[in-house]
Amino acid sequence: MSSQEISEAESLPNAQDTTHGTAVAENPFADPGLPPHKPRIQDIDERAAKRSERTVALLFTLSMLATIGFIASFVIFPVDKIVYVWPLGHVSATNLSLGMTLGLALFCIGAGAVHWARTLMSDEEMADDRHAIEATPEVKAKVMADFADGARESAIGRRPLIRNTMLGALAMVPLSGLVLLRELGPLPEKKLFHTSWAKGKQLINMNTNEPLRPEDVQVGSLTFAKPEGLEESDHEFNNKIAKDALMIVRIQPEDIKDRRELEWSHEGIVAFSKICTHVGCPISLYEQQTHHVLCPCHQSTFDLSDGARVIFGPAGHPLPQLRIGVNDEGFLEALGDFSEPVGPAFWERG
């Protein structure tokens, strides 16, 4: 190796050290500053600003329409309606429409707010120093001033179309929540006061599914009946039989103590609700010598020879009676609905 090459090799580390020293001397955490502000098209062209304003207003308006569609879906689509939607397959029409309309309502509010912020609100970046957490009077005054500046920069005062449609969208979206509360359960309306029994409906034996004649009910026997037209294949059978279930016994007319019970009977055949007035259990235990029926759940006992009054147990009132008679064909039929609401007491008996 020549002396010239050795001299160059020895000088190489010095050059590297010099370069490294120069890099260390520079501050890697120095504030690079803010890039120069570039105005948007909306900042220099009012027509572009108006187009953005109309776009934001359109999104908020779509949100309001979607909220109306959400509420309308509860009215239009039955709970059990199934539709085919490719590629989802068979889905609930109610769930699909509710999900799509509520999702669209929320999306349009979010998209409108984002588009508003990106195109019409001020986008100039500002640097501010960090201060202590406690709020001094000066800080409070500054916050209020910043809030006023933000409101001014958002142009909400100069853009009434955006302001009004945004307020309309925000005001209507909570209506979706109110409609969801409706789905917590069916409204009682007058359903608890009435059953399927009505004048002229025949008494159908629950075991044979045949209409009952007076001679089919013997003294001391216990028969269960349902109203004519109610079939076990019906979609609402379980809900209806929970109120319609009838208990039929035959008592010697001279053994019936209650005058109205005797008037509402037919040749000693009396019909009472099978649903206990305590918590709604079905009654099925009958003692023919005493004419007492016992609820197996909490031992409430009713005297069927004395207006089905409570003689023992927690039940609060007698079993409702159904007035019965015989039609032209010789079958037992109802002459109306029960004398009072069936089942446990509710709302202090209405």
C-alpha cells in the first residue's frame, strides 16, 4: 500500500466523525412549524360554498326522511313477515327495514357533519401553549371567546339552511328511540277486559273438540271447554286460551247459593273461568261433594256453589262466571263474555 493510500484511509474516520458530529449538533425535536395554509375552493368561490351547503342540507334531510321511514316500518311490516333479499336470503322485513332506516339516519347525520367541517368550517391550524389545568378567570374568558370564534368560523349563523336541517335531523333521530320503547311489549288496550267468548259461541269440549250438550255434563263431573272457532293450530292459540279456558260443572240447582250464579246457569250447569285470580294458574282440582275447586299452585280455594267466592288462599276475588244457555240445535252456548276481567287483579281491577 502506498503512502498516499494510507493517508487517505487514516483520514476517512475523521470525515465520518465530522459528519456524525454535525448530525448530533442539530435538534431532532425542533418545531418544524406549520405548513403554509392553502385555501379551499369553498373559501374563494361562494358558489362552491353554496354547493357544499346544499350537500350538507341534503344529508340532514335524508336523515329526517330515514327516521320517518324507521317509524313507518313499525306500522307497515308485520312482525312475522319474511322477505327474500339477495344475497342475505330470507330475513325479517321488520328487522331489515328498521336496521337500514336507522343506519341511514345516523350515517347521514355523521356524513353531513364531516362534510360541513371539511368544506365550510375554518381549517386553519393554530398553535397554542400548554397551561395549568385549573381554570382561571382568564382561561374561562378565553374559552368563551374561542367558542364564539368557533361558532363564527363554522358559519352556522350565515348558513341557516344547514343550521335548520341539522337541528331537524338531531331532533328527529331520538324519535327512533321512542319507537323502540313501543317494542318492549304490546299495548294492553282493552285486551285484558275481554276474551273470545261472545253471544252465540258454542262451548267446545277441550278433549273431544266437539260441541257440548247439557246431557254431556253430569252432576259431579268437571269439564273443560273453549270457544267455538278457536283451534290449537291457530298462531294465537296459547295467548287466547290463557283467557278463554272454561271450567264447567253441574250442580243440583237447589245446591246453588248465589242467585246470579243460578240465573246465569242452565239446569245447574255453571261455567267459570279456569284461570286462578291469584297469579293466573290453571285450576284443575274439583271436589264434587263440597263443590270446591283448588288451584294447585298456591292452594287458593273457590266455592263453585256460591259464586266461586274465595274461601281459602291468597286469591283476591272470585272466579269470573260465563253466562250460558242452549241454542236451537240443543248445544250449550255463551250468552256474552265473562262478567269481569279474567285472571289476576291488574291496575286495581282497571
